[in-house]
Amino acid sequence: MPAERPPELARFLDALKSGLAQVKAGEPRSMLERVFTKLESCAPPRESGPEKLPVCEQLAPVLLQLNQPGQALTGLAHSLIELAPELRWSERPGPAPGANDLFHGGHANAMIIGPGGIENRRDLWIGISLLAPGVRYPDHNHAPPEIYLVLTPGRFMQGTGNWFSPGTGGSFYNPPGILHAMAAKDAQPLVALWVLDVS
């Protein structure tokens, strides 16, 4: 019997697609089209249950603030509130070049769709990152292209360029292999969604 996508996950994908509507033409837009074409079919759920880390207590206040009438990301915030109990959070494993002392214990990542995600598949990754105030995430890169959708103010870096702030609801594209990093502001957490076209 074909897998059936849970309605709350379908609502999240609709809200994500709407939130990424401003992505520029060219390769970023082409990448998103490939991802959402793949999402026309769904995969089975993961077998393991959800898991939280202490830093995850900072997520709910952020989502509740975004889920207010008149906010641009209300639909996305509401869908994430629905999904939050099902997320399996973990810390980034391995070396952490460029990260600061707040990184360990001050961040968490969760795969929403992808390996170990609510929908368990390998051809694309959609996930969420949470950084506590003041956390600087390590420099890292990966072969698949990636688009970020930023839900709270924060700073981002690509290659040898200067740090930049996309702003709430802003998005940007990481070409394959580019070195990149992110950092939360001192007074508030950073929450960002990421989409990778893996195959």
C-alpha cells in the first residue's frame, strides 16, 4: 500500500512552498522545482520516535511569536507548531571548525523530510536548525545545493564573503560545495529551515 503523507506534514510543505515563493530565478528556482516535483510522491515514516534536547525549549516561544495575525510567516509557524512533537532533534556530530564555546549544548538540528525524518527518504533533505542566543555554528560544506529560509534574525556567511542578514522570511542559495556558516544574535535564538536536493 502506498505511503500516505500525514496532513500536518502536507500543510507544512504547502506553507514552505509559499514561504520560498520569492526565491530567485535560475538555479535556485530550478532546484526548488526539482524538490517539489519529488515531493509529489511520499515515502514511509521513520521507525524511531521523536527526541528533544534541552535547547529545544527555546523553539516554542519563537514559533508562538511568529504565529500571530498579520505576521508573514504565520502559516509556516503554525505548521511547525503542529510538527514539533514529532521532530527528532540532535546535535551536529564531528569537528566544529569556527564554532564558539556556546555551540555544544546550544544548538539542535532536526530532519523533517530526509534520512531519519518524519518522512524517511534519501533523495532530498528538509530540516530545521535552532541556535540559542550567541551561538556561532561551525563552518561546513556539502555537495548538494541548498536553500535556507530564515525564520528569525541572524547572520550567515558564504565562502570568503562578509556576514549578511537575510532578515525574517529571507532566503538564500548555497551552491554545491560552498563553505558556509550561521550565527544567532546575542539576544534571541536563530531558527532556520533548509532544503537540499540530494540526488
